[in-house]
Amino acid sequence: MDARTTTALLLVTLMSLAGCLGATEPAPEGAEVEEEAYSLSTTWILAPEQLQLGEEAVFVLGIQQEGSGAFTVEYTVLQSDFSPLEDLEWIENDAGYQLGFTPRNTGEHIVSISFTNTGSTSLEPAAPLLVLSLEVIAPLEAAPILSVPSRLVLEEPNLMWFEGSVQHSAVESCSLSYTVSNGNEGNIALDEVGAWKLLLDFTEATQSHTITTQADCGLYTATSDTTITQVIIEGAGDDADGDGVQDATDRCPSGIGANEGWQSTQATDGDEDGCRDNDEDDDDDNDGIVDTYDLCPASYGWVSTPSADYDYDGCHDADEDSDDDNDGVPDTDDLCPVGRKGWYSNRYSDWDNDGCSDLDEDDNDDNDDHNDITDACAKGAANWVSDDLSDWDNDGCQDATEDDDDDNDGVNDVNATGDALDECPKTPLNATGVNEVGCAAVERDTDADGVNDFVDQCEGTPAGLVVNTVGCADIDGDGVFANVDLCPDSPERWTIDALGCAVVQEPIDWTDANGLTGPMQTVPQFTFPTLDGSFNFKSEWTGHDVYFFMFKYTDNNGNSNTATWGQNPGKFIRNLPQNTHLFYGSFDNSYHNDVIQQRNAVQAGLTNSEEAQWNNRIHYIDVDASNLGGGIGSMISSFNNPFFMGIDRFQLSRETGSLYAWTTQSNDPYHLSFEPNQWVAEFPTKIRSLDPGVHAVQIMDFQRHSGGWGGGYSSFSNATFDLPDDLTTYDTLEVYHEHACFERKNRYQNSDETYGGCHEWDYLAYLFVCDQDNASVCNTESVRWITTYGREGMWLTDISPYLFMFEDGEDRRFKYAGANKGDLTVTFLFSDWGSGQRAVDATYAFSGGQFDGTYNNESRHVRQLNFTVPTATTSVEIVATITGHGFNQDTANCAEFCDHEHHYTMGTHSTYEWHPIVYDSEGCENEVRNGVVANQFGSWPFGRAGWCAGQDVEQWTYNITDWVDTSANNTNHMVYRGYYNGGEYVPSDGIGNGGRNIRAVVWIVFYGPTT
């Protein structure tokens, strides 16, 4: 780029920044703008680099917009003197835009086009400033035609008018001079049409003379024409050879003449120069070209010059030479009329017969509007126009006769027999993703979502889904289209951010910590060598993973945990969550061989695909575990059982529980795999309160509960329902509860045979709501749990049907009741997930009793209910919390281990709740992923009637809206029965012996609109 171009580009940039560009054309209004970015891609369809002054310049810019957005286009043309050209034509067309103008002067012109975003949608990336250079060159100018008389005769010396004319495309550029053989010379002024008339004085002439006249013309290219006029003055001057031509104008003054009987005449001496044409004159017309080479030997009154006779053939180009460069192509057809000389146009030298030598003159040999350099058929069909109809791919090969692949997509149009191969023969140029039948991505819509594959960022969208402008649907129904959804499997009833993620899907940030003295504490940084290199805890932290450590240990007596440590690794690993990092280590001197053997066992126990999946997640610690430091060393030194332990997603140190399998009455190392599953299951429970759409009311905040069966059985707390929105706007109420043990440790036995850590038994625990008008009465159950055998637990319980119990802004008292001690956290979590309704009222229906043959005795228990449905009720539900307790009283093992059924009947309608989990001796073991605390120190795996040890009790609900009468003054009647095997239960030990309690709390709940 030369200095001039650099200056021009800099000026364009400055003018653009200053807003000094040309007219602005707003983009057409499109569909409603979505709140997402859009992009623009531009292609110059027509962009000339050079043209002659006087020709119109046309630029065509193709533009493709992806996404919805509004923008304006600014355009300008700077002339060679850096002034803007005013007369610009800007047209919007199907391809994009067209800019047209006619330059006024020669030199470099700078064309610039810029785009400005004007809508609320962002333009990403910003469209660059488009700048092109156009060189305007001077036009070809024909030589002037000088018209003067070739011969003037004066009868005697006298004054004489000398007149003529000059023809030229720009007469105003012409200058005219004359020279007389007597020494007189001067310039002649032309009028506006190129004519002149000059008075010459030959009154003193003693002989004839000649007048040489020359016209020089051209605005851009100087050309000339020269003529000679003979002025014959009769009787003036000598005539030595007596041929009738005075010696002054006789070019052969001593030649053939009177002695030979010859007189100069027009017939014998065409140019009347005193030389006989047939044997004495070698230039009969006196034009400077000897007759031998003169193709116009009888052309008089002018002189051959490069301007007047380009090919020196003696023919005046302006009016008598039809082939100025003598190449065999008439000037009317010659595209290079004053081109290369000394050659002749034929099929070999000039393929398209355009008068331009293919060798060095013609850059488009076949005259198809394609430069030879880019013409795939440079010697193809000649003299045709390449356009979208005749040459789709613009390659210079005529589609109809010489192009086998019209759209240049790599798929031929037809096969050898003429059958079509290319199903999309007009594929856009440079289109990508062309398939085997010649169709580009822009021409396909594989998933039939209305967006072509080129634009479609989400191919394979299921049918029937609404997609955005880039073909992406909201697959997981979280309100975020898949192309920007970083979490494409978002769960329901969680707040989704702009990137499509819920807090439960986000990573947990790393927390720096200085020390650790036991379980449930933040684990500090550690690093250790492995068989595959060093493992650095902080560097490997993702915030999504859990970590499980297994150490081999042999005591001084040779007792070892090898059987547990070296269990069947394939079965164990397959039951681990996929976000687990598993570590094998050893406290023995043989640690190196131990982990190598375990690696071999793991590789043998996994399939090739499983091994690839776990390749970077199973680590073999290559150091004596006794020498481990940092956070892992602190865990080892402070845990009661350091051989099997882990770290959860919150970076907290975690113990493991009992490996005893109650079904086989033996230890089962496979149970260790339940631990990481429990930690993964606990994550959404604990993270729930951090959801932006969830609002918390703290009931108990790590409150010490003494437990026991006396005064410590109950603990009390107050809470105020001060929420961001009115309580009536929420449709969901969940309760988070963590039962932490005093030492944050599992139950363990001390050396003095006393016990520390957690409680021993699985007991019922409740959260009661005290009456609003009498806080000393606390009998309304809101949540029920079954505590663990010897371990901590945390649960999230949905009690949305009990929203009717609470009012906005009120202060309520709560009672926690349970025999097991601990530090208690209870948090009410309010949220609204758009159901449009909430529990607004309820009627208490039924309680439980002893399932000893008297359960349905209406003299003891209420088993029938009349109730009225309030006005404005939108739906009605039975809401029951039922658990059975007590066993080994009869052969059915009621009520804890028998499947008692709870039937509800209204007229012809009926339904019932049952407890099939009691039939599975591992029923609760299978519920670890649903909140059951794993590996408890008691008979936790057995399924019970309505409950599992170490889990919250879920409410059972059934919609009876279609059952009830909602008319004015309505009365509805319901009957409740507790059955076994479909009928009245008759215990094997007789009726009325107790010991088989069913704890039942049953409400009829009425729902109405949220506010």
C-alpha cells in the first residue's frame, strides 16, 4: 500500500468516527427482536478494482444476518483529492446492497461501508469497517482528424484564405499550428466546433509554397494529425523539367518532364509533387509511407504519424483505416484497436477473435468476463457472458456445454448416462457441509425444525419443539435455549440462571483451611505421589467431585483388612457415582507392591470401556500412608477409622459406617460404595437453601437437643415468617433438617466400654407446630423423621400441603420431639414454582392407633368424616403421614414389617396407600440415593411400613377433587379403614394386645389460588 492509500484509509477512519460519512439507510424492520446476540457476515459480490473515467462504478455487497437485530449502514466514496463524492445511488436488493456512482476525475477512489447496531440485541462480533480502493484511469481518446485542402491555386500572388476544421472528442483540448515553406508560422485559434479560417499573405510570393498544419489534442493522452497543403501560384517560379510543377514544390525538379513528353496531372501524379507515379515517385500520396507498404497509396493531404497511422500502413486511421493495428480484426470488433503490432489474429493467437493477442495482451482469452488466472476454462466457449444463469459457480466454464459440476461442490451434475447425481445443482458458492448428494448445510434441514443445517447450532432437535433463530430448542424446559444452555439437563423446580444452570449444577468453590481435627470439617490442601504422578488436591478440585480413600492395614499380629480393601473391584466401582475419585493406599511396608497389585486387580475387573471411563479417576498412592501429610494426614490422625473415609462436594471430611450386611449376617465390603452415593444424594438437600428462588426461615440453628425420655425429649424454638413476598404467594414449603451428633462422629465404643459419638437407636422424631392462640399447646405435627442407627443425617422434606398452617409475618413456636440427642438444624424453605395454587385450608380427618384388631373400631377411633369444601377451592387432596411401629408380636410382624393398607372411600370412589417396601429385605438399602443414611449401625436395610431408618417420612397425597361436592352448602362423607391383605386384620396372638402402633396423621387439604 502506497502512502496515498494509507492516507486515504486513515481519512476514512477519522470521518467515520466523526460521523462525516454519506447517507444512512436503516435496515428493514424484521421479526420481533429476541434477547440474544446476532451477527452479520458480508461478501463482495461485485467489487471492481479499476475502470475508465466516464464509466459507472457498481459495487454489490452480499450480507447474511444470523439472529434478530436492527442496524444501519453508512457508506461514502472519497475522490482522489479526499473530497466526498456527492451523487451516490444506494439500493437494497435480495443479496444485500448495491452502491452506484460515476467518477468525476481520475485517480484512486476509496469506498467505505460501515454497520452500526441500533437495537437492543447486541451485534457480536462487531461488524468491521469495509474499505475498498477503486483506480479510475483515463479513457481511451481517438486521434484528431485534421481536415484541410490538399491543394490551393492562386492565379497570381495574392492574399488567401486558409480554412479547415479539427474533429476530436474534446475539441477544447486541441491546439493548432501551421508552418509555411516561406518561413511564416503561427498558431490558429479554433472555434467551439473546431473550425478555423486564416488569411495568409502571398502577395510577395515568387514561387509556390506548402503549408504544414498540425493539430495536437487530448485531455489525458496527447495525439496529433498533420496535413500538407500545396499553394500553387500560377506563373511564379521556375520549372526546370517542364513538367508543369514549379521547382519550389517539385520533388523531382530535374526529373521526367517536357523532354520526355510528360506533364504532371492528377491521373499521372496524384500528389502533384512533380514525380511521375508509375516510375519515379515511391510515395504516390506523399504521406511518408512508401508505396510498397502503403495500403492506401492514393490518400492525399496528410502525413503518417503514430497518432494518425498507428500501424504505419499508409491509411489514415481516423477516416480510412478499418483495422488500425492491422491484426485482421476490424476496429469495430477489436477490443485492442491500438494494441500489439506485428501479429495476426487467428484461433491460435487470439482464441476469442477479439483483436487482443492472447500471449501478452488478452487477460480474458475466451471473452467470458473471467480473467484467465481464475478461469477454469480459459480456452473454453468463447464470447458469452458469465452470470448466475450461464455459470452458477462463476468459474468461467459454461454450465450448459463444458462444466461437469455447475456449483463446484465436488459432486458432478450427472453420471455418464445422464442420470442426475447432484440433488442440489445450484449449491451456493463456498457453501460448507456438502453431503454425498451435493446438498450443502445451508440447503438442508435435517431435523425439520425450519432452520437450515448451516445456521442450525442444535442439529437433531426433537420434532414439535419451538426453536430460536439458530435452530435450538429449550430441551430441558428451563427457559434457556440449548445453544446458550451450559446445563442442558436442568432439574425442575430450581431457579435457572441466564446460562441455563441451577445452583445444584454449579461447582462448589475451593475453600482454604488451616487444620482439621475430625469429621465434617473443611479439608486443607494436600499432595502425594501416585503411580501415575503427583496428585494435588487443590489443583484437581472441580467443585463437582467426591473423593473416597481405601487403605490397606496389617497390625502387629498379622491381622489385615485385605479382604475389604481388595474386594471385587469391578462390582464395587460400578456402583460408585461417576463423579467419584477413588484412591487406593497402604499403611504397610509393602505399600508399593500393594497398590500395583490392586491396580492389576482393578484393570482385570473392568471392561475396556469402563477402564477408559475411570482412567483419570482411580489413583494409587505410592507412599506409606503413615507418611501422608496435609489435609489427608489430618484426617488419618483424627478419625476413629482412617482406613475408609472420604471428602464430599462441600470439601468436608466424611467418615464411613458399618459394613455389616443384615441379609447375609456378614460384613460386605461392597457396602462401602454406598458412602459416596450418600454424599452425592445429600448435595441437593444441603444446597437447596442457596437457590435464589428459595427463601429461608430458620427454626433451629444448630440447637443443642438433650434427648432422652424425660425433660430432654422436647426442645423449643420460635421463628418469624418474615419473607421477601407475602406468604400467600408461595406454593411450596420444604423443610431442611440436619441431625448432627455432638462430636460429629459415628457411634463408637471407648476403651472403658462407654460410648461416644452418635445415638444408638432409630427413633421417631417430630417437629410440632404450637397453636397460634396458645403457644403452650404443641400437638400439630408438621414433619416426621426416623433417626439413624448411630450416624448423622440430613434430609429435605416437602410439606407443601401444610402451607395452610402458617400466616405471613406471624411469630410461631415449634417443638422438636425425639429421644435421640444431637445438634439440630431445621430450616423452612419457601418457594413458588408457578403452579398457581397453594394449600389454603384443611380439615383434620383421621389418626392412627394400635393395629391389633381394634384399629377400625369406631368406638375407639374416628373412622368416618363429614366435611365441607370451602368456596373458591381449586382442588382437594388427602394428605397422610403414616408409619407402622412394633414387631415380633405375631406371625405377621405388624405393624412395622407388615404391609397394612389404608383405604379411603367416598360413595363409589375409593383409593388406598400401601407399603410394598416391607417385602424387600434390602428395600431401604436401595433408597440411599433418595436420602436414606447408608451403613448405619443397626438393621437399617430392611424395608418398613411407611419408613426407613435414617430417613424423613414422606407425605402420601391423593387428589380427590373429582370425588367431592363443591356446591353451596355442600357436605361430603369419607370412610377410612386400615386393612391387612385387603381385609380386617386379626392378630395371631389375639385382639387388643397392643404393641403394634400405627402413627397416622390424615388431613383433607383444600387448595386455592396463590396471590
